[in-house]
Amino acid sequence: MLKLELPPLSSLILIFLLFLSPQSSISRTLTKRCGVTQCGNVNISHPFRLKTQPPECGDRRFELDCEADINQLTFYRRYNKFQVHEIFYENSTLTVSYQNQVTGNCSLPPTGRFNEDFFFCEKLLFPAWLIDDEKLRDRYRFLYIVNCTSPVNSSIYVGADRCRNRSSDSFPTGSFFYFLDWDTTFPRDFDQSCTVVADWIPIKGKKNITAFSTAEIYEKLSMGFELTWSNPQGQDLCSGKLSFTQM
């Protein structure tokens, strides 16, 4: 009867390590810490990376673009382009704003649903107030932005056209944009001529937006909001407790 001889344990361990070695090397390469680089006044280091950096630097899921001509650090999401103002590595947060609200031009307000630009379940970048205490959530007011086919004469509608008196292709005929307060606007308040083009847009402040002028709302939009890439308590951001509809 033939006797099967197994290789010594040390040989098996060596084979196992050799098998894992390439994959481990790749994992280390994809998240390599390449020191600190800079765009404008913002320092960029792991986990973030610039598009111009070697592919092994940082995490590609956190890739940013340095627009040298305007000295701004930016990134795209599903609906909008955002500018990064500051990155706080000590608490894993960053302050960002909608880019077209910073430049001071006549561009239209943001579009799309905020929770689709920063999908809570993706576990990459999400609103810091979801995992922080309620005090951070209380620093913000949220907006609807609507596009109406005719002017609306109502005190709860705050005009969102910064340059209505200017001739521009950005303002097609029959389009009138307004801000509405997310917390106090109900279905009955929406004029039939209006379509919601943006939902749950955050601005800093506690007051109802009807207390602000158009210019003041854009100034608050330019101040931005906080995102985080850390969820230390492992909260389920997709649960009903933290769902978009219950915010």
C-alpha cells in the first residue's frame, strides 16, 4: 500500500505566502501614501489624490482635480461639480460647496437631489451631520429649488435668478427659478407651474430662508457644508432611522 507523504508544514506556509504576496503588494500600491501635495491653499494627502499624481498614490475613489487656471480643488458627482475649501484630516471631514455658487457668475442654482450626489449608502463621502450629534444637523437649513413657467407671487418663494435682467442663454424664455424652504414647504405650497429641479440643498443657518434675500442665500451656499469619509461607529446610513425622507 502506497503511503502518501505530505510536504512539511513550513513548505505549505511558504506556498501560501507566495500565493498571497502579489495581491497584498497590489493592495498596498493602490493606497500608497505619497506625502502631501497642494492645490491652492488645500493640502492633499491620503486617502485623497490628484488626477495628475502617479496611479499608485492615494485611493482612486477619492480622486480630486486641481484646476490650475483658477487655483481650485474640485470633483464631480452625479449632478454637480463641487469645490473643496478645506480638508480636516484630524477628524476626517472636508468643507465643500457647489462650484458655480463660488465663482459669482450668473450660473443657475444647483440641480438634482442632494442624496443622489452624496448617496448615503456608498460609504465614501456623506454628510457629516449623519454621524455627528444633532447640533451639527441644526446648523443647516435645507432648500428646494423650483423652475416655474411663469412668475409666482408668494412670500414663501425667494427668487433664485441672480442675473435675470441680463441677456443669457442660461435663462431660457419662460423659466423662473425660486428657492423654497425644505422644512416648512408642503405639497399644497407648490405652484402648478413649477417643477422641482433640486432637493435638500444645504445652507448654513437656522432661519427660514424667507428671511434672506437672493444674494444672501447665494452667499450662504458659497460657504459650503461638511462631508466626512469616516463612520467610526459603523452606523447604518441606509437604515430607516437615517433615511432621506425622515430628515
